[in-house]
Amino acid sequence: MSVSMTKPWTPLTAETLALVPGSVGVFEVADESGVIAIDYAGGNSLFGLRGALGEWLAEQRGLSFRYERTNAYLSRYRELVQVFVNDSGAVPRNLVGRDVPTGHIRSN
Amino acid sequence: MGFAITETQRTLIENVRRFVRNEIIPLEFELDPDESELSPDVLAGLVAKTKQMGLYNLDVPEELGGVGADTVTRTLLAMEMSQHRAGLYSPCYAAFGQPDMAQLYEATDEQKKRYLFPILRGEKKSFFGLTEPSGGSDPARSIQTRAKRDGSDWIINGNKTFISGADSADFGLVFARTGDQESGRGGITCFIVDADAPGLTVRRVIHTLRSGHYPTELVFEDVRVPAEAVLGEVGQGFAMANERLTRNRIPYAAGCLGVAMMAHRMAVEYAGTRSVFGSKLADHEGIQWMLVDSEIDLRSAAAVTLDAAERADSGRPFRTEVAIAKIVATEAAGRVVDRAIQIHGGYGVTKDLPLERWYRELRIRRIGEGSTETQRMIISRDMLKGRYTSWMDR
């Protein structure tokens, strides 16, 4: 089992966004340079993953996304961020200046 | 049994209750409903307040700079500290001190300097590495992680699972077999292992019903530690773990009762305000009986939990009493929260209220820190070994 997210990337458009569930879960957003955001749609989110990804669509065009629908969104989010930071040595753009979950987990 | 809360305890309870209501619950309105951590600066502000209250490091002996609360007082306060959304697994977000690592009180002076005192100052975090894929309920037999001598060093190989906090810890207490597989309790040794030791990998987070405060899986591949990493005596690790597990089950049980008390209070209030079929919920006998059953559950569970705490303080044997408290409190709390959800109807299962989180997390409490079935085995062993003694004569 991989600790990284392995689902294929999907272009972020109004049409693909409409197919995203309104439930809680984790997601990644990428541009041509690679992953720029790792985040979650939690219990306080409006329209769950669809709402959170909709904010990215409103902000920037030409992005791709992938997501996992999971009730364990906080633990999965912390795992994904640790792996990304430990493997790449960088913090995803959306977490710069925020409390970043730190730890020892890296990709297998 | 014959328990009465002292004036001092009453004052402490009121202070902690005020802290939870004024400092913790308002913070939670801004957090994700599953959150179990605060940002470091917010936590530092809370810790400053608990230090001012004279209640920081409640479990730590006075000679080490802690409060040194007796078990009964600690139990009463555990019931108060858990009365908020994250309270079951993160009571007050550790503002009253990090979870106790009492094994380190037995450490050498050098070990204390390097590991215990930074923990007490809140500068380091630790994990407790006992459970393995081969089982957690019977560690004496199931531990397969091995430590072999290599000169004066030890080399550790094996796997640990369901280990909370290992991904963000600075070090851990790791229990490994130093005798042969048939050596049982006497063949287990406790090692202090730095989290960045070469060969130690936190392989993954184990995603469970509990999303904020999660367990992890560890792999040890030729992890080399010096002889000074042994905590206590070689072969005495099980006794050390067992003592900690037994005593910890008392506040563990009390924490369950805390969230159940809050859920029950919410249910009573809601039943008094919500109308259905032309009258308040509380006017319906079906609801009244549910509330009464919860009241009975809470009072009886609190009685056996405080009885166990009192025995622990008195120096009398308390293993059976703790096992009873652990079973009764974890199961009663689950029933009380379940009824509170039923009384709240659809709202009860939403993340708008804390009930659904407590319901999920309480399910784990019947397994964690020794399952209900393991506790029953402990009680039956004590009961059937030698001449039976009734509770009145114990």
C-alpha cells in the first residue's frame, strides 16, 4: 500500500468539478511545475471536496487535481504532507506560512 | 466504597471546568470537528495558564516539578478535562501536560536529562512502542521484535503497530525480546530509541475511526542502540509496561465518563426544549427511560472508577478493580453517547455536534489499553486463583 496518492490526475474544469462528490476527503492540486497544494475538505467545509476544489478553479486555470474520499481526512492529510515534505524537501505552496504537519513518514 | 469529594478536590474540579468552558470550547468553534492538535503558539498560551493555576504536569511527582496529584483527584479531573469535542483522546489538547511517561522516572540521571526533563518541559514528544502485528493483548507472548547484543550495543529488528504519535515523536520506549521466544515476561527489555535512529522507519499512518489522533506502523531494521539505551534492567521491560498500563486505565476510564457526562447533559437539555407530537421530548416515557438508563450507567461507572482510584492510592491490590472500571466505564460511556445521539435524532449524527465523534472514538476505548475481554481474563484470574475473596473483604 502506497502512502502517497497514486490516482491519475484530472484537469480541473467546471465539467470535471461537477463530478466531484460533496463529501469530506483529501485532495492534491498541480500545475505544470508539479504539486502546488495538498489539503482536505473537512467537517466544516461547504460542499466538501467539490467546494474546496471549486475555490481552486475560481482562483486559477490550467490546474489538475486528484482526490480521495475518506472520513479519516485529517490523518490522511497529515500523512500526505509528511511524505511530500520529506521526499521533496519543500512545503507545498498552499501551506507556506501555515502550520505544516511535520514528521518522519516518507514514501515507501 | 464510600466516596466523598473533598473541598480541595471540589475547588480543583471547578477550576478545570471553568478552564474547559472558557478556554477550550470556544477554540473548538474555529477548528475542524475532528481536530486533535492546536498550533504551537495557541497551546503555549494555554500552558501558561495551567502553570499559573498550578496544575501543569498533573501526573508528575512533586520532586520532579509536577503537581503529584493522587489518583482519585487525577480521576476526578480527567472526567472534567475530557468534556469537550476533542476531549477523549486530547483532553484540553495537553495543556495540563503531555501524556505521562512514568517509566522514565526509573531512568538513569543521564537518561532523565536527555529524555524525561525535555518531556516535562514540553520540548520533546515520545511514543510507547509495545503492540506488534502478532498481538497487543498478550505482549508477554506476542512480542517478536528482537534485540540482540553486538559488543556493548544492541541491534533491534521487528515491527510495531498501532503506535500513536510515532510520526512526530523525538524518541520512543520500545519493548523488545532479549530472551528466547519462550522466555515470556522475563525476556522483554525496554529500550529508549531516538526517532531518527538509522533503520527506524515510520511506515504509514493507520487510518481508523479516530482521524485527528492517529496510530502508526513502525519497522526496525538493524537499529543499533548503545547499552545506555536500556531503561531499567534487562528482562524487566514487561513489568515496567504492565505497571504503567494498569494504572493508566483509571484516568482512561474516567476520560470516557467525562465525554459521556457531557453527552448526557446535552441530551437532557435537548429533551427539555425539542417538541414532538405536541409536547416536549422529555414528556415522553420512551425518552425519560433512556435518560434514566444513562444516569444509572454514569453513576455506577463513576462509582467503580473512583473505587479503583481510591484503592490505587491506598496501596491495596487494585488490578481487579481497575479492570472492572475499564470495562464498566468504556461500555457505559458508549451506551450513554448512543442514547444521546438517538435523542438528538438526525442532528446527533452530524459533525455540527460532537456526539458522532465521541461515538466513533468511544468504540476504540473498548479495545485500547487492554480489550474488554482481556480485562475479564484479569478479573477471572484474580478471582479463581487461590481462595476466593469477596469484594467486601478485599
